[in-house]
Amino acid sequence: MNSDEILELWRQRSNQLEISQGFSDTVMNQIIEDERRRSKTAFNLRLLIEFISSSPTATAAVMALGASAGITRAAIVVLSLLAF
């Protein structure tokens, strides 16, 4: 059986599939429901990033947190080197 025959056989079988009434409506309703569920999550990273970028206070707080984490890390490295 060559590839053309296989393709033709597949086409004939796919034409025999029975799709129930309202199938596309059911699928679209499930997609919409899934999108609603995803948008209601407790933690939305995209909204958090938008908030931090739009608020100067939040941006300053994130920068201060990063700086303090960096200083703490450097202090731990220095103290561990001095301990030897």
C-alpha cells in the first residue's frame, strides 16, 4: 500500500466520523470556562509585574529588597571566608 492509498483510506474514514450536535459550542464553552478559571488565580505574575512597573514605590521596594539580599549574601561569603 503506497502513501496515496493510505491517505485516501484515511480521508474515507475521517468522513465517516459522526460529530454530535453542539460539539463546537461545547468545546468553546469549555475553553471560555478554562480561561475564566485561569484569570481567577490567587497569584497572577503578570499583574504583579505590571503593578511593580507602574508604581514608583513598589519599584523602590523591590530594588531595596534586592540590594539587601545582595548585601546579605556578600556578608555571608565574607564571614565564611574569615571563619577558615
